[in-house]
Amino acid sequence: MPQGKIYLVATPIGNLKDISFRAIETLQTVDHILCEDTRTSAKLLKSYGIQAKTSSFHDHNKAHKTPAVIKRIQAGENTALISDAGTPGISDPGFYLVREALKEGIEITTVPGPSAFLSALVISGLPTDRFVFEGFLPKKNSRRAERLRQLINETRTTIFYESPHRIKNILPEMMDIVGDRDICLARELTKVYEQIFRGSISGAIKAIDSGGFLVKGELVIILAPKSEKCIQ
Ligand code: SAM
């Protein structure tokens, strides 16, 4: 039997309708779907009548699980990888699987689609010609401050993933280090409670303190480059 392939299949970041025909077709025809969280993906798979076998593949089991996954693919199993939301490989264990599979000569195919960082960037109103993706800032205060200091002279728009419960601490830290720059907070993109803040960092802090901008759900922060003028 010929060796199977890995399909990196992008799934919606909130609105279940944001899935491609090819993504559905791929998920319907593969032998196995690796999900970051099988319970989270069950809703999506059920709504598109996808019945392939699923199993979990996340940060805590990736190292242990990858050799068995690769063995099954070498024996002919076509395998899709999906993350909880968006494009697998962006701030999730997808990169690890891709790197290990490439070492074994396994073919990787992409089925492209949504990613939260790109949707947030394009609606931010901040420059899109040059940007840098920083993913999640470090949890440790000293390492986070060090990372933010590296952005003092950044001339590209910077994108961060963040959890809403940390945003209240991070914004004042950011303002202390990079100054009161323009920022966009994009929350719950494509979902019913989508909310976007555009303005200065100090304005964002005020909006959060007054309850005008909610700190719930999922969030992307877009920070203006060093020299960007006020957008509001
Ligand atoms: N692979 C995903 C992608 O392509 O966007 C990202 C996975 S990462 C573990 C999850 C982070 O993505 C969240 O903490 C949040 O920062 C961001 N995110 C995911 N869905 C989002 C949404 N609907 N609105 C805003 N941010 C979102």
C-alpha cells in the first residue's frame, strides 16, 4: 500500500460557515483526523456529517504520539490535522508534527482557510504591508518585559495572541515600554459577540475599565509600528 499523506486542514475561527468545500471533502475522505481537542472539533465534524475516526493531538501528547501517527501514515493511512480553530501549525502543535513527518519523507498538503491573526490584521486599520507575528507573549513578567522591549523600535505592525484575562495587565505594561501607540483589539472574530477596539493603548485601557470592551472569549492584539500616526 502506498504511504499516506498529512493534510493540514484549516477550520473556522468561530463561524462554522467559514469552511472551504475542499476542507469538508478532505475531512470526509481521510482515514483519521487528529484534533487538538476532540470535543471541540466534534461540533464542527458533526455539522458537516464527517465520520472519520478522531483522536487528540495536543501540546501534552505530541511527543509521545507522533511516532505512532507516522507509523500509521507510512502504512497507508491518510491523516488530517485540525486545530481547535483556524490553521493548524499557528500557535499549536502542528509545527512539531510537520517537522517530524518531513524527516520521514511524508508528504504534507495544505488545505488553507481562516487564521485569527490574518483576519484581525486586515480589519485593524493598521499597516498590512509589513507585519510580524509574535504569537503569545511569555507568561513570566521579566521575559514578557524583555520581549516588549524588543518592540520599542519595531517598524512593522505586530500581532499577538492573548487570553482576555491577561489583557488588563498586559496593556499597561505595553504602554510603559513602547509608549501610547495605536492598537486594535479584535475579540470573538466571526462570532455573534465579535467586538473590535481601534484607538490608543490608553483608550483601550479606559474602554476595558469602563466595561465598554469586554474581556471575554478569544482575542488578538494588533500593535501599530513605532512611527504610525493615530488612527482615530
Ligand atoms: N491556529 C489558530 C489560528 O490559525 O488562528 C490559533 C490557535 S491559538 C492556540 C488560539 C488563539 O487564537 C486565541 O488565544 C486567540 O488569541 C486567537 N483566536 C482564535 N480564534 C479567535 C477569534 N475568533 N477571535 C479572536 N481571536 C481568536
